[in-house]
Amino acid sequence: MGGDVWKGDTHRDIFSHHLPDGSMPESYSQLNEKKKFKMAEIGLDWTKSYQIWKWHVVGLGLINDRQYEYQLDESDLLNELSQSGFKQDRLKTELIARTTLSMLDLEQIKPEFGIEIAHNRLDTAASETESGLTTSVEGADVIVEELRGEFFTTFSYELNTSLSLEGGLIAELSKITVSGDSEQEQSFPLTLHIFKNQKEFQKIEKLLSSYYL
């Protein structure tokens, strides 16, 4: 868990047709900025053995909240003040549950079966302020959600002390929905990935978990 807050304050005096000489400026601009960042993460890791089998459960929850806003005050040569502003919120959450059932290193063949379910959500919103009137930014208020399910199985067969065979299969389903200013939905059909060793398995898993959202 953590977070951070940053504030910026920029003032500019504007002189027309002469350098600053101690006199009052003809106009000015004042920019006030603020950034906020908050993050929280919680995890679960549980293991239990049943005779020659090991059951492993892993859970992860992540919240990432970012906010940015600014206000700009400007004065022209007639000392008329104009004000404008902008605000953006970006909230990202991620939930992952994974369970595996694997055989302990007691036999020649060592199979493993597993299921992983993930839900990702990205919620963005933005607004603009002009002369005291606040309006939403077109197309900025959007919620993107992904629901992904994955089943995988691996095996390792030890022929002798210097030679073994490895392989496995990953099957995945995924659905992405977009709501808010834009409405969309896309479902990805069942996808199968066959691999021949643990290195390929880890590479495919990493690619699938980061591909969509």
C-alpha cells in the first residue's frame, strides 16, 4: 500500500514591448497543478498436500488510482481574467485467482492441472472547466472490463536420470466489454496453445496475461 501527492505552482508576469523594470506587468498567468497517486495490493498463497498430490491456491488483488487536475488563470492587457481547468481520474483494478493440483516428486511422471480466472477493470473520466462552467470531455468517460479464464495442464516424464520429456496444453477464453461514452463488446473464442517445455509454457502464460488490458 502506498501513494504520493505532487503540487505545482507556476506564475508568469508578462510585460509588453519592454523588459521587466520593476513596474507592474501588463498581464500574467497562474498555473496550479495537482497529481495524486494511490495503490494497494493484497495477496493470498496457500498450499496443502494430500498423499502424493499438492494443492496450491494463489490470489491477488490490486488497486491503482491516479488523479490529475490543473487550473489556469490568465489576465489580458485589459486586466480581464479568464479561468480554465482540467481534471482526470483513472482507476484500475485487477483480481486474479489461480489454483493448481500437481503430483509431488515421487513418481516418474509428474502431471499438473490448473485453472486461472482474472478480472481487470479500467475506469477513466475527465472534465474541463471554462469560465466556471464544467463539462465532460467527449469520449473520456469509459469503463473497460476484461474477464478471462484459463485452463492448463503440464507433464514431465523422466525416462532416466539424464533424459526427460515435457509438454502441456493451455486453453483460454476471454471477453472484453466497453461501457460509458463508448459501448462495445468482444468475445474471444476458445484458444488452445500446445508447448513442449516449461520455458515455452511460461512465455505463453506471460503473453496471455498481458495481451488484452
